[in-house]
Amino acid sequence: MGQRSIRQEARRAALDAQSKRRRERAEREKRLEDLAVRVLVAVRERDAAVADAERRAGEALREMTQDAGLSVREAVEWCGNEMTAPEVTRLRRLARDSELGEHKVDFKNGSATRSTERTG
């Protein structure tokens, strides 16, 4: 085997190895992208479920305080002291605001803000 064929064979082996590493990296990146999407979808679904549960809790608390005439403190007591008065107030406000229109919930600070974004 001559020098030329040895070099060609070595070059081919190196190129094949590099090509294999590129494919493996691309496959890994694709797997990681897919996993990241799954994480973000799950988190957004959780956020939507939390927002819906908080809206429903707020509606029930508004009925307790407005329709049944309970004070916030009494509503807290009826809920077995599982919540605080500020939490009852926040949930009632969230329910009231959701009746007024679409709101964007900021889960980092636990507040709802009026959405100015238009979809469609």
C-alpha cells in the first residue's frame, strides 16, 4: 500500500468519524429540543389549570361574601383556616376581574393583570 492510499484511507476514516459525531450531536440536540418542548407544554398546562382553579375558588368566595353576606374573616373560617384573608381577597379580585374580561396571570408574583394583547 502506498503513501497516497494510506493518506486517503486515513482521511476517509477521519471524515467518517466526524460525520458520525455530527449526526450524534444533531440527534442529541433534537432529543433535547423535544424534551424542552414537553417541559414547557407541561408547565403551561399547569399554569392554565392553576389559573382555572383559582378563578373557580374566587367565584365561590365571592358568592360566600356577596351572596351569603359573610365577611372575609368568616369565609376564611368556613374554609377551615386553610387560607388567609389576603389570599381570599386576591382570589375574589381575580374572579371579579375575570368577569370583566380576559386577564393575563403572572404566576411569579401571584397577581392577575389586564391583558392588552389582542389575539386573532
